Amino acid sequence: MPLELIADAPGHAILSPYEEPLLAPNEVRIKSLFSSVKHGTELRGFRADTPDASDRWDRELRLHRRGESTGDSFLHNLGNICLGVVTEVGTEVETLKIDDRVFAHLPIRETHTISATRLQKAPEDVSPQAIMYWDPADFALGAVRDGPVRLGDRVAVFGLGAIGLMVAQAARLCGARWVVAVDPIERRRAAALRHGADLALDPSEVDAGLQIKQLTDKTGADITFETSGSYRAFEDAIRSTCYAGTLVSTAYYHGDQGLRLAGEWHRNRIQVISSRACSEPLPQASWTFARIREESLALLVEGHLNADDLVDPIVPFAQAADAYHEINEHPERSIKLGIDHTQ
């Protein structure tokens, strides 16, 4: 039987067998070639340590119902995007054929049986790594548009996971004059420098706010982005932002770290924007999440956003469960986990 990566309990991943369903007329079956994980959002569910697990989200009121169980069983599929090759085609499918390379938002498993309408053909000569960055590029594009980043701006990016690394690149595309990247993880800082950041700071070694103010004629960054979900990074971003500047956050904050909105927040009139590209309606009426997704994919395909060395580590499918535990327990050893199903 084929295997899939699932969480069978909070903080625990296993490879589990599943049965192939019969192929419906409108479906295709694909064999997985490459998959990836969405670290921030996905690990929240894996750990079950946020209000998403304990306080039911009320879609109508758009708030968490404190203390109300979600009623969900824990078994969760793990994984975010999959690139595969079509191996079987339903009788009504006309858009795809056997051996087509396709991709979609799908969990990590050896095969997928899915409606043909949910799949996109993979562009020629585009790496699996670039396709894996389609999701973080969506939210990075949304963030720089929500800012917005303008020609000549000084930009600081706090948190250099997949979204943060895409924000740093996207800010440069928007015309940022100076981009500083901030993260305590060395491999992520090195990745930001490889992809165009002017400076990378370790906030565990230096006062990032002080450094950024001193390097910008005592002014600060015009726009700061916080993508990590760390309260400490949020505070550092506030301290780094110029008077009446903007802080854009793409993150989900949780835990009991606490947030100190001290003098910089009060005296400097910092504006904070919560950015989530898939929360509609978007601020600009002519833009939808579908348009965000189309544009972010085009930026990756055309090479304006580069992700070819940003899937790190890459492991064989047989090691997927161990690797998942590793990224959860040792985030300093990864940027974005990739699973190579061909190894």
C-alpha cells in the first residue's frame, strides 16, 4: 500500500498506509515527485498549541470562541504543495494526459487521486523548488502590496523563513533602495544575502533597532515586515521603524511571550498592518487572491523571484517523518523542508 505523512498526535508524525480510491471520470491519479511543508501555519496545527486547537473559530463573527472545542479529531495530513506526474486519467478528463507534470496544494503522500480542475500544469524548465515557493510568494506579494513598498524605500524584514525571504526579494522588485534582513538563524541570514539583502543582522547578538536607526541617518526603515510570529521580533520591528512609518505583519502570534508596546510605539505613531493575502476582500478592489496567486507564480516562473536554493533541507520520502520532527524541534537547521519522492 502507498504511504502518506500524517500527524497522529500533537507533535508526532508518522508514515501511514492508505488505500487508493477508484478513479472517478473527472479525476486523474498522480505520482508525487516533490513535496514541501509550510512551516509556520502547518506547525501550529502539528503542535496544537494555539487558539486554532482550543478555541473554535467562528467564521460568521470572525473571532475565536474562547474555551469552545473545535470538535476535530487530531489526525492531520501534513504538507503544503506537491509536484507530480499524471499516471492515470479519468474518462471525462480532456485537459490532462499521462506523463503531464502537474502541481497543487496537496499533502505529502506517494500518490494523489484528484479532480483534474484542481491541478495546474507545471511550466517547462521550472525547478521543483520554485514551485514549492508558490505559497510563500503569495503572502510575500500580498505583504509588499499592503505596505506598500515604494521606490527608494528603506526596508527591514524580520524573520527569514520562506515568506520573509520572499518579502526581501519582492521589496527589492518594488524599488526598495536598501533592504536589511533580521533573523537569529545563520543559514537564513546567509540565504537573504545571497538573494539581494544589503545587510543581515542577528538580533540575538545586536540591538537590531539601534543598528537600523544608526545606519539610516537616525531615521529608521520606512517600512518593516515581521513574518516570524515572534513577539520579540515585533518589538524590534517597531523600534526599527521611522516616525509615522509602517510595520506590516504576516504572522500569527501565540503563546505567553507577551508584547511590550512601549515608548517607540506611542511616541513614533507607528502604523501596523495585518497582511494575509487570502483574506478577502483585499484592500485594492481590483486585486483578488486569485490574482495574487497568478502574479506570484509568474514572478517565480519568470525568475524575478528566485527560490532554487531555498528549499533546505531536502530529504527522501522515507525520511519524511524524522525530518518533520527535526524542523519542529530544531528550526535553526532548516529554511523550508522539501521531500524528494524520486530518491
